[in-house]
Amino acid sequence: MSAPEESRQARPQALDGWTPWPAEMADLYRRAGYWRGETLGRLLRERAARHPDRIALVSGDRRLSYGELDRRADRLAAGLLHLGLRPGDRVVVQLPNIAEFFEVCFALFRLGALPVLALPAHRRAEIAYFCEHTEAVAYVIADRDGGFDYRALASQIRRDVGTLRHVLVAGEPGEHTALSSLDREPVELPEPAAGDVAFFQLSGGSTGVPKLIPRTHDDYLYSVRASAEICGLDEGSVYLAVLPVAHNFTLSSPGSLGVLHAGGRVVLCRRPSPDEALPWIERERVTMTALVPPLASVWLEAARAARHDLSSLKVLQVGGARLPAEVARRVGPALGCKVQQVFGMAEGLVNYTRLDDPDAIALETQGRPISPHDEVRVVDDDDRDVEPGQVGHLLTRGPYTIRGYYRADAHNEKAFTRDGFYRTGDLVRRTREGYLVVEGRAKDQINRGGEKIAAEEVENHVLAHPAVRDAALVAMPDAHLGERSCAFLVARGQPPPAREINAFLRERGVAQFKVPDRIEWLDALPTTSVGKVDKKALRRWIADRLAQGARA
Ligand code: OOB
């Protein structure tokens, strides 16, 4: 293999704007054997060397072996290098559940360029922000998905973001560059350092702009390896990726990477509906999958019809939002498999109920942390530990929980304690056995069936409408999604119809799931004694209103 001049450069400068672990903690995590100096790119290399012909990915009618995925990642990395991408460059990746997601990510890992993992639901407002904030040089999309043409979105983004030089398309490229054209003889590339940032996850957030989460090879691989072990994955495991592959749950808990680590097979499902997913389970003999609670309910309903052989399924993971115990209880009888609750966050900490836990734990708690070195504190409003068993704010730090968001110094001051604990914004109770029960939330966020909406972000968009003087977004209870969003607005003059506000938000390029489900006009927003908007009162008002409606 000949290494051209361009690949023989020194490793890039350490990334600016991220917070590494303190040296003594990093040492501890290395000594404990958690951080092994392995990179994501090498993980695939080793698995491919061990069993090149085994199937790694099933995507539509494509079946890629480990060897093929490995080769494609090398060839694509060479193509990206030739195009001008360099180690340390940021690349926004927005792909649906297709094999190209893995080809691109592994190619970028090999190159040492950093994927920023956007979700398919994101639109202009979010994507432009990710590109600008990270100074991304490339944006990777599919041509179309779910009736949406990403190429048109990319053309706009390209015009608006100065740093963006390339739009790479899986499928028909239109005016952009086809991913399939980036295929060159592999070149030797210096391996990135395992302690360096490998990619960015997105935070569910509670602030005006979304936050980016830098994850290193070392920390992420530890969570993947340990998760795979907790979930008993092996080479016989067949994982159906139903939720977006880029999400931390689907990617690493243990998700696709956990299964690739174990030498199993990942089956990519384009739509989460039972119509599409259940036939895959039968066809590929799927052993495990992961859903958010509303989808789990839909699947349980669909499984009653029982037209498909689901006997291969051993574990159904449910997470992203609180799973009601009544729903958890129905999983075993309806699907003939175990339910595993997963309470995690893209910032790091992931809790699992264990597969041999008794029902009282498996159905009623959200699990316990992966690692003996996950430090968990449950505190009151003044950061003092609450009595055992009492509800409080969950703080955590550990071998795979970040110490700071990317380029967000001011926010990091609030989101982390001085000694590096991440303030999750979740209200939890810890049981005697060390399991966590999620009792609520202190962060200003709506959890819409697992999709997170930062209230302030949406309020800012709504406030840009000339007819809106004041805005507060709150959660309202919903039988199916758990929560939906309700915007309380104060008008300047005559309130416009709700559909005008919603159209305005879409026009601004806000992802559809963030558009308020309901709008209520008020003369003024209620305030607390210290003059802050009283969101508690608003939540109570709308919940009462809905309950009355249900009774009527
Ligand atoms: C997962 O990650 P994110 O980053 O989309 O959202 C994290 C937040 C948590 O802080 C919590 O508020 C909520 O989502 N959450 C749950 C939950 N799982 C997540 N709330 C109640 N019960 C649960 N089981 O959502 C995520 C990441 C990795 C694995 C699983 C979920």
C-alpha cells in the first residue's frame, strides 16, 4: 500500500473546546481496564480479521459481511482524504437506518475526522446550527427518506454555512457528490489516539441552542463493551435497529456497536412500525431490539394479531422515557421475551435492569448503572445528599460520562458541579439495591415519547413571530406519548390562528417534533413570587383542562 504525502502528517492538534477527564481519573479508568486504548476503527478491523465472511449488516436487500464493511470503510476513508477531508475535521452525518451510516462513520473514524450525529428528523434550523457550531466541512445525507428530500435542505445549508465544502449523498446526488463516487485504493492512515474525541452525540437539551456531546474512543468503547456483556450478547445475537441508528440508545446501549463488538448481526429497519419491523424479526431471527415506550405499546397491540413468528426474540429493551409498569408487565406474555429497562443519556450514564432481575426490579425500576465506577449522587436543591430512598436530583460522573459540552463554557458552569458531576436534570429515587426509579424532571424539557424538546429553544423560535409577545412551552400529559407540548402564548394585538404559528416554525426549519401540539393564548403568563414564569402552574392548568375534557 502506498501512502501519499497527504496522509503522512502528524496527528492534529487536540480538539479545542472540550473538557478531558482529570489526569488522575483517566489513570484510574485505564488501570481498572475500562479504557483500553482501542479505537472504533480498530474494533471493526479486528472483527473483520477474525470472521471476514460473517454478516455484519443487513440493510434492505444488502447483506454486508464484516470483511466487506471493513474494506468499504478503508476505501471510503481514502476517498474522503482525496476529497480534502483531514483528521480533526467535523462532518455532520444525517442518515436514516441504512448501511451507509456505518460505512461513513467507520471511514471517518479511520480518518480521524469527527462525525456529528444528527437525527433524520432535524431540519434547517438544527442542521445549520450543528454545521456552524462545529465549523463542519462536510454534510452527509440520504437523497430522500420518509417523503423528505434532504438534497434541497443541503443546498440551503451549503449556501448559509461558510465552512461547508461538501455535501455527500447516499443515493442520487442531484447537484451534490455521490458517496458511491468516493471509492479509492486504501491508503495508510495514522490511527487517531483512543483518548481523543471520536464523534459528537446531541443532547436532548434544555437551553436555547442544542448542545454537542464529545465522546472519545476510549470512553464510548468501554460503555459499548460493558453494555454488550450486561445484555449477554454473543456472535449469535441479531439486533434489529428500529429507532434512529445515530441515537445513543440504538448505537451503544448496547445497540449496533455492541452487536458488532460481539460479532453478531445488525438488521437495519427503516420504519419503526410493526408492519415493517415484525417481518424482519421473523426473517432474520432477531434476538433483541430496542424501543421507546409508546412504540412498545403499539408493538404489543400488533403482536396480538400474531401473524409473525417472533419466537427468536429474547430481549425487548425499552428506554428513552419512563415505561409504565403496566406496559412492562405485558411484554413477557405478548412477545414471549424479557423486558429490559434502559435509562440512559447521550452525555454518558446508562442504567439497565439486569436480565436475571426479579419482576419487582425489572418492571418497577429503570435499572442500575453499567459501571462500578459510575458515581451517582441524589441531592436536594442545595446539592446535599438526600436520605436514602428519597427523591432528588441525579448527579453523575464516571468513566463514560462527559465532563463538559463542546464549546459551551458558560453553560458547562451550570450543567456540571465544580468536581465534575453532570447535572442530569432528572429526579430519581435510589432503591436499597442501588436501582434508580425516575420520578420526574427538573430540567426545562419535554419528553415527547422519547424525543426531547428543549423548551427555551422552541420559545425562542416562537418569539420571533411578530404577533407573539411572550411564550412558555410546557409538557402536557398524553395517553400515548406520555407527554406532548403545549405552548402558552401572549399576543401583540389579535392572536393569529395556531396553524399560522406552526407554519411559521416549519418555515424557520424547526424539526416537526418540536412544533407545539397545542397552543393556548393568555393575556399574560403567570409568574412566581420571584417573577419567573410559573411553568408549574401552566402544567397544572393544562393537565386539569385535559382531565376535565376526558371526563366530559
Ligand atoms: C436517551 O438519551 P437522551 O440523551 O435522548 O435523553 C436522556 C434523557 C434522560 O436524562 C431522561 O430524562 C430521559 O431521557 N430518559 C428516561 C429514560 N431513559 C431516558 N426517563 C425515564 N425512564 C427512562 N428509561 O434517552 C437514552 C440514551 C441511552 C440509552 C437509553 C436512552
